[in-house]
Amino acid sequence: MRGKLVELAKTVEKKLAPLGFKSDKEFKPHITVFRIKNKIGDITDELVKYSNEKFGSQKISGIKFKKSILTPSGPIYSDLQEIKASR
């Protein structure tokens, strides 16, 4: 699955390049589970406890392109576009 997401990201980058958009860093597929506003130290040991845990699977019905503006009172999110899955 990771390879397909990277491939999709590269396709999107190629399509947007003629419009003047350029990626500022390599795409790394991820899901943001939470954000830490104030750094509390290294949580690696805490995460390692769950490294073999199965959290299930999720069927993807679409992709939303989001915009996030980080402010002192927290992020402000807005939807840019949604693409529904065709299957």
C-alpha cells in the first residue's frame, strides 16, 4: 500500500508542476493521530510498547486535501478538495 501512496503523490506532483507547485520535501505517507503543542520529551519508549499491537484496518472511501494553518491557539483546518473513491 505504501508504494501506491508514494506513486499517487508523485503523480499529483507531476500534474501540479506546470502550475508552479513544487514539493518542499519528500512525501511520507502518514496519518496524524495527534499533535503535541508543547514538546514533552522523547515518547519513543512509550510508543515501543505498542509496536506489535494490531489496530485493525479502515476502508478508504475518499481522500480530502486539507489546509492547516498553525496558530498559537491551535491549528485551523479547512477542506480544499475531496475525491471520492470509485470502487
